[in-house]
Amino acid sequence: MSLLNDILFWSEAELTAWQRDAVRRLLQKEQLEENDFDELYAMMKDSHGLIDSPKIQPIPLAAEHLPAQIASTDHVILSAIRELKNVNRLPPTELLSFSPDGITIIYGGNASGKSGYSRVLKRACRARDRSESIHPNAFDPAASTRTPEAIFDVVIKKEASSLKWERDEVPPDELSTIAVFDSRCARAYLDSEQEAAYLPYGLDIVENLAQIVMPTLAKRLNGELDTINTDTAAFIDLIGDTAVGRVIASLGPKTDVEIVKTLATLTNSEKDRLAELSKALSESDPQAKAKALRLSILRINALVSRINSAVALVDDKAEDSLRACDSKACAATKARNIAAEKLRSGESLLPGTGEDAWRVLFEAARRFSTQIAYPDRTFPYVNDDAKCMLCQQPFTKDGAARMLRFEEFVTDDATKYAEKQQAQRESELNKIRKANLTFGMDPALTEEIKILDSSLIERTQAFESMVETKRSLLLAAADTHEWKGAPLLERDPREQLLTLSSKIDAEATDLDKASSETERKALDAEMVELQARTNLALRKTAILDLLKRMQMKEALTQCKGDLKTKAISDKARELASKAVTSALKKALDDEFQEIGVGHIKTKLTERVSQGKMMHKLVLDLPVAKTLDEILSEGEQRAIALGSFLAELHIVQHKGGIVFDDPVSSLDHHWRRNVARRLVKEAKERQVIVFTHDTVFLGDLRDQLEYQSIPYLIGHLEWNDDCPGHVCEGLPWEHKSYKDRIDKHEKAQRELARKWPIYPNEKERARMRHEYDHLRATIERTIQDVVFNGVVQRYRDWIRVDQLEGVVGFTHDEYKEIARLHKVCCGVVDAHDPASGKSASVPDAKQLGEDIESLKSVIEAIKRRRKATEISK
């Protein structure tokens, strides 16, 4: 409908996603439930960054939720619904057919399956009232995950086709051209001027958005805002001329949380600094204290220097150096020993020749020769007059040659290199052996450091022992030449001692400043800042919680903008002015008159708002506080039905109409009027009526007969433990005498085909059942034939115009009817027969004869009635 499309376009252009979701809910539900308001409130908050859990995604109103716009010449004829799957307990094998012309009536009592079919129609045709859920068979656990679906057979432009519908999919556009009546199609309400204004179909969506949804959410919002405590009085003591004080003084939703966290988090050095400042500023003679501290610094630094010297002799670097020196000496000695072996290999020499002991002897000979025996001669002197330095015998030729070979060996590079490496190794070892590795920790220094930092004493003493141990290990390794790796020097106290020295130096500097009036102020300011941050840290959690509440309140306050109703109310008036016309007024008046509420008049009022002519259609009723005080429930239902038909007339809707129990809450006289109006409407379009009301069913049948409208009647009943079984015609109690006789004859022919000579209990019960129905048919014959339908049950009026057709009753006709009735009474189980009678039941042939007897009586009465009419 055009009004709904206008609402859709407006919502897309001007409303937020969650507001459009609200509009969709208002379209699809008769009344929003608490859960709807919960979800809308959560979506509104989420749109402002206030994420609730779980997060709910809006489903805005869209074209798929509205009836489709299809040309009036393309209206859809509904032929049947079939293959309903997972729809309550309805069997998928059933087919519910509809007459393409006139009216289709589907009768069903309570729990017959009527609601299942009507709910599918409402969903598939996009009826406004889709609040009733469609669920799979609750008695089948495996069906819980299945989706309800159905096939609709339709005719469009004289072409037959089938459309599939699934509950969770967008319904086919073609089906949405079929209008479905429900009580929400239109309504009257009391406006702010206490007039009973009329709302066309769809306009109450906008009205309810402004008058129900927004106020309800605003009430929730204000209630939540009232519960949020943002009072800063608890932190007033933190305000002051500090960074913390300035932040606390300006606490608000825009306060940077990270700044607060940073200010409230003190490092260990900052905590120590606060203690140092407190100590410095509380000192009575800061200069004297500073002087004493600097002496301590000198002693600590001297200790570090001594440790440095000791460690330098045994640390990893010294170890690497000694290892390299030892390795070189060993290698050089090995090379020299190889040369000695070579020296001895030429002739038989004494063992050890060329080795260390021998070299000492040879070097002694060299000194004796060059210094005393032959000072002016080059060693070795082996001329003819020369003698051996050891045996002092003249050199033989071999002895002179041996002496020259010895000199060559001793002066060889390998020998000299070995001597050099051995000397260097010995020098390194002597340096380590003779070094003083003690740290000089006298009692006075020990006590002083203990006072400054007690943990350093044990650490320094342990390290001193470790240094000494390292020396012993290095010397042992040099002796054995096995360098397995000496243990590392762990827990070195020097860094901690230097840190202590720096700390004392900073303390001394602070004491110097504390003795200066100008610099003391800076220290005071620094301490105040640190103290303020310390105080803030104690209440950081509470302040961060406060900021969260402030931010929450700020964001919630921003939500108020979404709940303003003026623009929505203005739009409602604008849409009403467009939808409410004189043509609508006339159509309403005509429909009200037809349905029987013609005493309720309408009037069209006009007023100018912001330069625009605004119209309002009101019901001409007395002023009251509520509609219930001036309109009965039946009158309100009648107004809704009349409004529905009037609006279809205005938009020239030619598609089919579905009515689901349209006379609920209506009295008998209104039901008759509604029946007449619906049958009249069936002359123009396809009309489908679902009803469980037997009186309304009778009224519809009377009007169908009176207006000669084509129709199709069916009813629903249980079959194979499932509801929704589709049967042609009406249940037995609502069939005419003609339909009943036809059914009697069919049953009699079936019984006659297989009636046994000696029927069993089941067969006898079947025959009693047929006679029970035959008795009821006789009573219906008296009502419809003998009395010509002048008086009928469930009808609250008498057909006086039929009275003329009532003819006299002959004695023979009376006797035959009475006989047949008595036969039936004797067969049925209405009374408990005496067991001694052992009464049998008539056979199939007798049943056929009794049926023919009843038909004969009926024909006789009809002939006499016809003859009477001709003679007049």
C-alpha cells in the first residue's frame, strides 16, 4: 500500500538502523513485548558505542516486509496450498483448495489445524499480524531444526504457476498482493485533543513509534541515568596545584584515561625518589650530611677500584690470556724437543741432551768461555789450542764438530722461541701468584656498607672468596695444562656498589639543594607531585570506575537525541494529512453502514500547521477518557473490518482477501451483517474465510444462497493422529438434508456390497451408526422440508418469507416419518437395550428401503408444495 511505502522511504531517509528495526517490529507485531524493548534499548546503546552482550544486529524495515506493488490487472488468484512441511503437526500430503471465484469457506473447530493453515497464509502474504510463530511438529524431536515451508498454486494473468514459501526467506512478491484481515488493519484512538481520531492502515506504526516506543525507551534511559553516580566529592582531597590535582579538578567524560593510569603508576625509581626527597628535606643539617655522604662515596669507589684490580688478574680475559700463554709455551717446548731428538739422532749421545737441564749446562759453559777462558773468542772456541769447558781436554776433531752442532742447536729459532714463551708464561704466573687479591674490607668499611645496604656485605665477601678460588684454579690449570674451564665469577657486587655510590651522590646533591632556599622549593614541588601520584595510585581503581560511569552517562545522554519525538509526530501528521481524504471518509461511512455500525459517523477536520493544510479524520463520538468507555469491543472490531475494506476500495485493490475468524467478539446481528458484506465482496474478488463459528457459518450459507454467489466449502478434521485433514463440504452436523441423503446412499451401497448373513459386532455398530445419522437426517428434513426452513437452529431470526411454502402434512406422510424415526431409534445405541432381547440390526437392503421411503416422503411434500404454488 502506498502509505506503507511512504513510511518505508521516510524510515530509510531519516531514521537510524535501530529505529528502522523498531518500525519493522511495529509493522509485524500487534503489541511489542518486553523482549522487544530490551533488544531495541540494547541496539540504541550499541549505536552510541555502548556495546551490550550479546550484540544484537538491527533488522531494519525493508521492502521485503511490505506488500509488493503489482499492477491492479495482475492480481493473483490463489488456487491451493499444498506440501506443507514442518508446519505444526499438519501432514504434508494434504491439499487445501480455494475457489477462484466467489468465496471459499474453511470450517474447523478447535485444534483442527485451521490456525496452522491461516498462519502460513499470513506469513506468505505478508500480513501485518505475523506475531504468531510457525513451528515444526513439537512431538518430533528431529523436526526442531527443520524450516516450515509450503507450495502455493496460483494463477496470474490466466497462467497457472507454483510458488514456494519458506519461513525464514522473503515471501514471493506475488503472494503479498493477497490482503489478509486482522484486527490491526486500522484503529481508532483518542488524540491529545480528546477526539477519537481514525488511523489508516500503517499510520499507527509511526504514531506508536512516537507515542509508545520512544517514551518507553526514554523512561528506561532516564532510569538508567539516575542510577549512575558521577559525584566527584569523594576525591576532592586530591585537588591541588599538581598534575594529579588538575586532572581530578577537571574530571569528566572527556578525561584521558591513559593520563590517569600513567599518573597513578609509579616506577620503583620514582618510589625511591619520593623516599629520598622526604629524607633530604627532613634533614636538620643537610650540608654536614652531604659531606659525610661524599666521604662514603670515596670509600665505596675505592673498594670498587680494588675489586677491579683483583678481578682483572683472574677474570675471563685473564684466564684466556694465561691459557693462550701456556698453550704457546707448551707448543714451543714441544717443537724444541723435536729439534733435540733430531740432535741426538746423529750419534750416540747421553739421554736428555738438548733438553732443559742440558741447556742450563751448555749456557753455563758459554758464560765460562766468553767471560773467563776465552773472553776474546767467539763461542764455541774449538781451534787446536782450545780445550773443552767441562773436561778441559783438547778438542778432538769429532768433539769440535759436536760442539759446533750443539751451538747451532741452542741458537736455533725454535729453541729461542721456546725459551721466550716459557719466560713469558712464568712471568704471567708470577704476577698471579704474587698479586694481592683481597678487597680491603676492614671492619669500618664493612659496617658502613652494611648500614647503607646490608645485602652488599655478604655478596662482596662471597665474591672476594670466589676471586681467590679462581686464582687457585688458574694456577692448577697452568701446572697440569688441563684447562677444563674455571667457574664464572658470579654475583659481582661492583654494579650494585656503583649504583649505591650514585644514589648516595644524588642524595648528597639533594642535601646541597635542601640547604639552598631557592633549590629547596623545587625539591618540595617535586615531592608534592610524587606524593599526589602516590595518593592517586591508592584510589586509581575507584577513579577509573568513576570515569567509566561518566563516559557511560555521557554516551547515554547522547542517546536522548535518538528518542526525540517531534520529528516523528510531525511526520505522522504529514502522512495522516496525505492519507486522510474525503474519499476515505465516504468509503468508511459506507462500510460502517453496511456492517451495522452506521451510527458511528466520521468527520474530516482541517487545520493549518507551519503553512501546510493538515487533515484529521475523527469519529463523531462523545468525549471520554478511553475508547472502551464509548465503543464496545464488538464496535471496535466492526470499525476495524470496515476500515480494512474501505482502504482496499480506496487503493483499488483487486487481489484476493483472506479473513481469519473475522467475527471474533461480534454479536449475532453484527455477524449477519459481516456475512452479508463478505459474500457481497466475493462478487468482485476471491474471498477466503477461515472460521470456527457455527452461527457465522450458518449466516454465510444463508447469504450465499440468497445472493447466488459461487462458493467452495471444506472443513478440517483429525486423521491418522494428525490435524489439518482436508475434507470436502461441511461436517455431518452442518450438511443439508440433500447432502446427507446422498451420503446415506453411498454408505448403503458400500454396506450392501459386503453385508454378511451374520454380521459381527463391528458391522452391527456400523449399521447403528448409519441409522443414528438417518434419524438426524429425518429431523433436518422436518426443519428444511416440512417447515420449509422457516425456523433453523443457530439462526436468531425467522424466515417469515418462507412461511408461505409450508404445506399441510398428510396423515400417511406423518405415519411414514414417524415410522422411520421409530425404526432409527430402535436401532441406535441411544438407550441400553435389555440383554435378553438380543436385538439384531437391519441389513443393508433394509437400510436402502428406509432411505427410499424418506426420499418418497420428501418428494411428496415438494410436489404438493409446487402444486399449491401453481394454484395461487
